[in-house]
Amino acid sequence: MARPRYETEKHLQAEEIVAEALEEVWPPLKAHKLPIKYVADYAFIDPSHTKSIRTFVEIRCRNHLSTTYGTYMISLYKLMKMQELKDRTNVTTFLVVDFIDGIYEYAISGDKVYSPHWGGMGEMRDWQDKEPVVYIPMAEFALLKEKYYA
């Protein structure tokens, strides 16, 4: 049986807002939503250069400050598949996280090695919400766009 899809229209709209913000940060690149079968959410295309894909991006939206935790938890499988995408295409690949205080990027790189841990969602939706994860230090993320909050 296939796993239910938990991504809602609200999630997709939040990702689209981040993709639009990335277009402002990375001109002249334009965001194109990728089909679900791809590990990344968006491909950023250079329209001035035969529509070449310049960047793949996985977008995550969080409802806390970037300083709340010292690390960012991500599925080991997701990180490995993003690394594979980068390696097979030689296209820069980012994990982009939208926090309350800013949008941050993490460049996928085979040079980084993280110890796997058992973890996952705090509130389990199904048994697959617990899996091997890695913790990426927030110091390895770069601020792309600061956001002001009340």
C-alpha cells in the first residue's frame, strides 16, 4: 500500500512564496515546480541560457526562529537522494529552510559527513515518521533573506 501524501495545499502555497523570494535573490533564475517523483521541490532555470537548470532546491517551511535549535534535522534518505541528484547532474543543489526570521540555504556537498540518528516527527502520522535522520549544524546554513517579525 502506498503511503498517504501529507503535503497539503497550504504547504505547497508556502513553498511557492519561498520560491518567489528565491527568484528575487537569484536573478535571472526562474522557479519551476518539479513533479512529485523528484527529490527536490523546484528547479531554477536560467531563461537567458537555453533554459538550463542551474539549481535544484528542496524547500522546507518552519514556524520557529532559526536560532531555536542548534541543528536542522532531515531524513538521511532525503539527504542521500539530494546528494545523488547533485552528483548525477552536476547541478548545484540546496536545502532551503524558511524560518520565522529568515530564509536560509544549505549547499548539498559530498564533503560533509553526518552521523545518522534514529528520529523523526514528534507527532507521528504513521509508522514511517520515525527513521534514520541527520542533524546539520545551523552554522552550516547561510542567510539568504532576512525577515522581520513582531
